[in-house]
Amino acid sequence: MESVLRKWMHEPGVALFYDGTALGNANLADKVTITNSRNESVTLFLDTATHLPVKKSFAWRDLSDKYQNVEEETYDNYKPCRAS
């Protein structure tokens, strides 16, 4: 996710799509898809109340068997921390 938010967002040709609300990790979330100029895309699910990410989804096609694979990461149990 760090690469998407820190690098992709500054590249030319990046597009953001708001896909409405959806369930992400059993929470109501805003679904946002980020696509770069190489036609790679990542879908982020952001909690509607806190705007923190609850899930990241990335789909890619395997070159050997041509099937689409989906990788998902879920995030939960955020805790505040103090800056030192």
C-alpha cells in the first residue's frame, strides 16, 4: 500500500475511481480503485467513519495458466500511538 500511495499517486496518468460503499472486512467502507498508466490497479476499502484502510485488493493474471489471482490484505485493530 505504501508504494501505491507514495509513488503511484505522483505518476502521470493515474486515475482514481470512487466505486461507492461496500463491505470491507465486515465493515461499511468506501471503495476506491487506483489505476496507473501501466493498467495496474489496486482497490482500497476505507472505513466510512475513520477513513482508515480496512482492506486492500489487487488482482493479477498468472502467465502460466492465464487464471486471475486476487491478493487481499485486511487491516484491523488500530491503536493510537504517541510520536516521540
